[in-house]
Amino acid sequence: MKKSAQTVIREGACYTIAAANGRVLEVADFNTENGASIRLWSYEGQPWQQWIFEEAAEGQYRIKNRFTGKVMDLAMSGVVNGTWVHQWEKTTGKGQRWEIVPADGGKAKIRNVLADKVIDLVGMRVDNGTQAQIWQDVFGENQLWSIQPVPDKLLQKDMPKPEPKKTAPKSTRTQTGTGRAKKTGGKGGRRAAK
């Protein structure tokens, strides 16, 4: 158990990561794929807006999304100002390791170990949909985060299931060696070649 600013980070507990205006970091469109962006959005109590801090090394964490099970990562392992934060399956890379740096007023900065830069918001914006990025620490308000435990009542509600990928309907036809379709059942099929 580590104390960060005024928040005690407990392994396995769920947290929100909120900007000064109360909007939180979430996985965009509750996308479960690698590479889905991390953005700011109004808090709705959803699991894709909740994060679990898993210890990766002394004082370092992987920040795992409760819904997707994937962790915050740097796009293309970038280390320059403006590199987007996205989610990826867990690896051993330092691009997925973060330190929680206490700041004034119970806030914290979230510093990436590989890049030595903190989570920031593109264009210093704070509206819904603003992309998370890394940037050198400039002591900006958009680099300060409130890390708060998720209330137990929100953890009790059923977790939505990711929607299965849509696939094309199964065909009722097979291909013959001549390249012509052959009817194998169903309505409206082609007639077999004579």
C-alpha cells in the first residue's frame, strides 16, 4: 500500500482519475482493442472509467482498465511531448509503467517511467473527448489528477459485456470446382451447372 498525495493506492482497488473539472480518464467508446485511446469524459460510473493500479516495481504501477483489462501505454512507445496515451495488453515494457507524484491540494501527477513525462491533455482542453497525452512537467493544471476510490455501490453493479464482433452471415452455398455456385439449401440459390 502506497500513499500518493492524499490518496492511498491499494493493490486491486478501483479508482477514478479525474481532472480539475471532475471529468475522468476513460477508454474511448469502451473499446476493448489494443490501441484504443484514453480520453477525458464526464463520469458516468462505468467500468471503462475505472482503473486498477497494479504494482510493477517499487513505486511504479501499471494502470489497468477495469472493463478492458488492458493497461495505459504510450502510442508507438513514443517518448516525445504529444505522444498519445492509449491502452494495450500488458507487457514488461517501461512505457506501461507509471509513478504517482504527489502535488498540492491532494492532487497527483502521473509520470511515465520510460518517457519521464506526465499525463497531460491535448491542447490544454478539458471538454469531453479530449485525448490524453504525455508532456514535460510544466506545472499545468491539466497535468494534475485527483485519484479517488470508486464507491463500493458502483463496484456491485453488473459489468456490461463487450459486444461480440459482427461477422458476415454464413452462406448456404458452396463453391464448385468450375467456379460456379452450387445450391446447398436455402431459398433463392443458383441452380447447379449442367
